[in-house]
Amino acid sequence: MSRCYLDTNFLYVHLRSRASAATPIEEWRRSVVSHVAADGGVISALVLDELAYRLILAWLREDGVTDPLANYRAEPQTTMRAVRRRLTRTWRAVDALALEHCPTDRAVVTRAQALMAKPGLGPRDAFHAAHALVAGCHLIASADPDFQRVPGLRCVAP
């Protein structure tokens, strides 16, 4: 088996899951969580940054804010105070997964640059893939099909 890099979209689904019906997404989530518990999982600061951003915008939308992005940009301090408790619970839930954090070092940057050139990944995907490969992961849990083009990386998708 192999350690698995968790893309932001996986963690977003995992943390917002209500674990009710046996849907393909729920089966994917359970399978990845089981794999990570057995073989280990890896994330990067990029995952945490994207996760916080996406969750904050979703929470604002759920709280009735009609334009969450404009609201967040206009009043970031107010927004952060409003989501502080939910964000704290999120960090605890992520910590409970006992994931390894892969640093963004020169090896990751060099690998990401190469992945942007060939196979032509966008910057964020290139950095996620580079983190996975540098950390020795051969699997990436993601709903993003672009990772299927990365040699040495198998995408575990729903």
C-alpha cells in the first residue's frame, strides 16, 4: 500500500459529510479514511489554506450572506470573528486525522514547476501533485481528474 495525499476537495467533503446514505461520495470518503488510518495520509499548507477559504465562504452563504466573497474581502476581521468557533472545530477535526504535513521546500517547488510545464497542470494542482510525490505518496484522494495525468500518482476519485 501507499500513503495518500489528501486534496482539499476530499477534506472539504469529509468534514462536511453527514454520513447518512450510502452514496458514491460517502463510499469514497469512508474508503479514503480507512486507507489513511492504515497507511497514513499527507497534506500541505496549501490544503489547509484552500480548506479554510472554501469553508468560510460556505459558512457565510449558509448564514445568509448573499455575496460571501465580497463580504469576506470587505470585512475580513469581522468574518473571521464570526467563523472562529467553526474554524477551531475544523482544525481539531483535521488534527484528529493525524496527517503528516509536507513542507513546501525547494524540491516541491522544482517538481511543481516541472508539472506545470509537462503535463501542463495549473499551479495549484501542480503544487498538490508535487507535495504528494515529494512526500512519497503514490495515491491522491481527489475528485479532480487532472491528477490522472501525473506519472507516478494514482488518483482515488469518487
